[in-house]
Amino acid sequence: MANADAMGLWTLRFSSVLAPVPVVELLEINRFWGYGLLGPAIAATWATGLWQRRRQLARLGPAEAPEAEARQGFWDPAAEAPAPDGHAERRDRAMTNLVASIKDESVEPDVRIQLIQDLVDLGGEDMALRLAPVAASSEVDVEVRLEAAEHMSRFSLGDATGALETIATDPGVDDKYRLDAASALADSAARPAAIALMQLVTDDGVSEYVRHSAANALRRVNRPAAAMALRHLANAPLVTSRLRIICAEQLADDNLEDARDALWRLVKGVEAVMDHHLGIDAAEAMHAIDPEVGVEAYSVLAVDACFHWSGRIEAAYRLGRLGVGDGFDLLSDFACAEGVDDVYGLAALDRLFQLEIESGTLEAED
């Protein structure tokens, strides 16, 4: 107790700095020095009181020490960890709220897509499976639905397949997203993917770019079905002639006869009459897949009276470059034919001279 009393007197001396101004002045303590010791005095008083309290508790012993109030820290795992049922309930409620946020149309699609990616990375399978209502809801932006379905496929292939198939076959969905869904479906379910892709190919209301892309995607899923799709596009009157030529060239890898038939329709069709460049391109594609038939196609165009003179001259020139003698003869005839405009006669003569130079005929005559 003597030590305690001594310590109390020691702190009492320091506490004089806490006295009001009159007391400080009464004790003849300079005000500047008196109030300057305020901080150290408070710290010393607090430390002394804490030390005295610990000494008293040590004398009383563990049995006589007063029970400390049970206090729980906010981040104390032992105190704050809820019961298993409570934790699961909170987690379930949080995930439900997050799914609701993902379905919220007032939030930008890009933000919701990023949210899906982050949550699946953190929540794993549990979070991914809760995205099923998002992927199936027609009221949610289709790009968000696609993102949700693709993440679901990592854990629940059946649910993801159903969601992707719904998107791919929905006429109300934009063509591009239908193609994305069908292409994603091809990685997990070949038959539904083939059906969805073929629907895109045969739908005249779908852009030809998407139709052609769908036909190419079919090649990964079902090669014979892809050949059917390419044949359909190569003969479709509503598809541009340029794309029809491309589809015919691709079709030749699987069915040469069908490819030739599609190109013949272009060579002999009204499209070539209206655009002689198109007829030449079709004949060139024919020669690429079947050289012998290609020569025949050039010959047909060169002698076709309905074909434009520029196209006939070009076809004859192509024949000459391929080493066919008829090309030289035809160009000679065109150059001096009666009833031909001078511009075309001169063009035929120019091509003839070009052929003779390329073949070395003029040098041989010299």
C-alpha cells in the first residue's frame, strides 16, 4: 500500500497541470510550462492507474478476480461465427440478391456480365447453378443470358444446354446472338447444335453473313449437314451471287458434282447476263475445282450472244491464256466482226496482242 500511496502522490503532483488558470497562477507556475505538460501528465496518470489495477488483481489471485464482461469483437471468429444454419441462410440470401441484380435491366449489360464472371469465380458451382433463371428468362438481355449459360456449362451441362438451345432457336433473338448460342451449343450437344444451325442457314430472314457462318460452324458438328447447308446457300436466289460462288467452292470439298451444278446455274443464269464480271468469276471458280469443266464454262460465255461483249472478250482471253487455241480465234473474230462497236473491237484486238506477247507468238514470227 505504501508503494500505491507513493505512486498516488506522484501522480497528484502531475495533476496540478489540470487545475484551472487561477490555481496555476496561484502556485506561481508559468502558464506556458504548466499547460505544456498537459499531454504528458494525462499519459502518465493513465499508465499509472492501469499499473495499479493490474497489481491489485495480481494480489487478489485468479479465484477472487472479478469476472470480465463478456464482450465480442466484430471480427472475432469464435464470437462472431454464426451457427451453420445461420451462415447458410445469410449466404443464400446474399446470392439471391446478387442474382436479382444480374436480372436488373436498369444495370448496364456489360456490368452484369462482369458481375457474373466475378461471382462465378468466387462462388463456384453454387453460384453458377443459381444463374439458371437468368439464362432462361426472355426478359433479360440476351448477352447476359449467354454469359450465364456459358458459365453454367462448367458445372451443369444439362441446364446450360437447354438455355443455349432456347436462345439459338428463338426467332425473336438477334441473328448474331442466335449464332453465338448455337456455336456454344456445338461444344456440348452436337445434335441440338446442328438443328439450330440448320435453322439459321435456311431462314431467309437471317442475314446472309450469319447464314454462311452457321454453315461453316456446322462443319465442326456434322460434315454431311454442312454440305447440305452450303449447297442450299449456293443455289439460294436471295443470296448474293458472290456468296453463292464462295459456298460452291467450299461445297466442292465434300461434293464436287453439287458444286459444279451450282456454278453452272450462275454461268448460264440471268445473273451472269446482268453482270458479266460475275459470270467470269463463276467460270474461274469452276476451273479451280475442275479445270476441264472450267474451260468449257469459259467457252460457253465467249460464244453466248446474250453475254456482254466485255465478258465475251474476257472469256476468250482466259481461254487463250489456258492454251486453248479457240481463244485466239475468237478474239480475232471479235476484232473484225460486223455490228460490233468500235470500242469493243479495239478491246478485242488489244487482248489479242496481249495474248500473242504473253505466249511469245509475235517473237516467233519476227
